Amino acid sequence: MSKEATKGSIEATAHDFGGNPLYPHPPRSIDFVSARSRSKLRAAIVQSCPRVPGVYGMVDHHGELIYVGKSKSLRSRLLSYFADSNSGEKGGRIVRKARMIQWETQPSEFASLLREQQLIRRFTPQWNVQGVPKRQRPVYLCLGRRPAMFFVTAKPPKECTAVEGPFYGQARMKLAVDALNKVFLLRDCSNKQLFHFADQMDLFEMTYRPGCLRLETETCLGPCAAGCSHEQYDRAVNAAESFMDGFNNEPLVYIQDSFERAIENRQYELAGRHHETLKSLQYVDRKLTLLNSARRQYTFIYGVEGFDGLGIWYLIHSGEIADMMPAPTPATLANPRWVSKAEDRLSQWNGATKNRLDRGHGPYPHTLAIVASWFRKNRRELKERTFLPVDALSALEKSTTPRNGKTKIA
């Protein structure tokens, strides 16, 4: 539902947020207010915006969506942009450019977080990724391409040996990637480079020269110059993958040792470079530890109640949102057809999550960081609102709803 909430509003139309694949209920409406002045825009917010969870967008006079945010109380959050204390901060600068503010309610704060991430990925609003001090564009650490190497990218390709993130800071991640490729002896050259492994067959005897000095300095296995076999390179890739999985701290040990040797030899400029690289790798290691902990521990259903009765059961598999369905209610539990469909869905979930060693990478891999951060900050939710698919299936067959691994009569 769109509306103009103030008498002095300009002609405008709400920006289409698009579909929400992480929301199993009917689509939610978008409301908006528009005005030429900050005072009228604020008055419209006071009059129209509810105190419920949701996402919001700031639209400029060109009709461009310039910022997306979320809140567990939309009205309170939007009014904070107009506070005098915020006039010189990011919020004050954003609202000065806005001519329309729109919002879409969500049933919970967790649903708002997921929707916000989805909208930022879809629209990349200007003030979410640039023009804001200390805000950096997210990138993903990837191990892939052929022959495999470490690289960073804003949008990971579909076929990769391993992908983790998001990480922040292009310069910091570039240092980390350079170090990782050298420690694991992986290439860092262009895919246009011709590669030739030692175990490849040739019609004629040929001598291959490396395209760079890394083979000579023993920091690359040299797949461009028959410096290694396929098997040798694959072993190096497996070691690199174990670092991504959190089981190999070789890069940190290697750079730490290099730093200490440089200090001992009074090579202070070299030591400074090693120190910067070490800080980058420590950041990557801390983030990988958090993400891999979530992958190993978080496989369950997370039942989230909705303020409007539209609760959601999220299937979290290896730390990622894998699927979702409407949470049962007394009305739906009294409907045999709904219960039968829900039992089929839960049986699928139970089968899909039996392999607890699965690294995930389902349809929504970008949700891993949100899930990991959410449960790190909300330990009580982890204890009180998560349960296994098999428990949910058993409870549903008895027309009950699970709570904290037990069942409760609906």
C-alpha cells in the first residue's frame, strides 16, 4: 500500500523492493511518506510509521534509492535521523538528501536483518557502500579457478573450492591473499597464463619458462612451467582448503616467523611489511574462526515468532539459511492438509541435515555471517528457540510445537 502522508508531499512512487525469497508468507506492503522539507518529512513519520520491526529506504529527489536500513522499531529509528545531535553525522547527511522515506514491516528483528542484507546486495545503494566515512565494500575470500588460487571478489563465482565472508577492507584483504598464495605455493597469475604440469604428455620435448619470479624464489609450485604435477598442486590446494575450514594456521606461523627473523636481522622495513601482513591474516583468521564455528555448530530449525502472528521456522544448515516455512499456529495445526504438507517438508529437512560435516554453500551462503553474528549476540535465542528437524517432525505428528528440544501442547 502506497500513500502520501503529508499535505505538502511531492509526487512520488514507492521504490519496488522486489520479492523476498526468505519470507514464506504473502508479500508485505510498502508504505512511504514524501515531502520537500525535513520538518514535514518528520511530521509524516510521526503520523504514519509504526513501532514494529522492518526495513526502510531513503529515496532522493531523482527517485534513486540511496540508503537501506533495518530496525526493531521503525518509527524510533527513522525519527533518530532528524535529531539535532545527528545533524552532522551520517544519518543527518542521508536524510538531507532524502525526499521520500519508505518502509516495509517485518515480523521480527531477525527477518529484518535478512531482508536488509538482501536489499543491499540487490540495489547496492550509494550510502550503504560509499560516501560514508569508515564504510567499506564487502568482499569474499575465495579459493578457486583452475589451477586453484586465493582471490577476493565482491560476487563469488558459482564454482569455487571454498568461499567465506564477507570481509572488509580491500587493501587488507589483498595483503592476506598475497601471503596465502605464497605460503601455500599457489599461483597468483592471470587465467590467460598457459599452464603445463610435469605429468602432462607432450608430443615434443619442450622447455617451459615461468611467467614470473615466484618459481625462482620458491613461493609458487610453478604450474606454468612444469614445476609440479597435478597431484602436487592438488595437495597444496587441499592444505589451503584446510585453512579456510579453520584447521590450518600455517600462514600465521610462517609470517610471524618471518617478522621475528626480520627484527633479529634489523631489517626493519621488511619487518614492517610482515607486521602489516600478519595483522591482515589475523583478521582473516578471526573471521574464519567465527564463521567455521557457526558451520560446525549451527544445524537446526530456528523458530522465530512474529509480532503480527506471522512466525517463521528457518532451517539453518551448516550456519546458513537453507529453507524456511511458516511457523505452526493453532489454526494451521487444526488443518490436516497443512499438517501433511508440513510433515513432508520437515522430512526433507531431516534428510538434508543428517550430514553434519557438510560445509553448506546452499542457495543463501551470504546469510552465514548474519547467522553467526546473531547467535553470538543472542545466546538466549540459541537455547530457547532452536530444535532439530526430527524433533519438529515428531511434535507435528502429535499436533504440538517444539520448544527448546521438548514439545509443548499447542
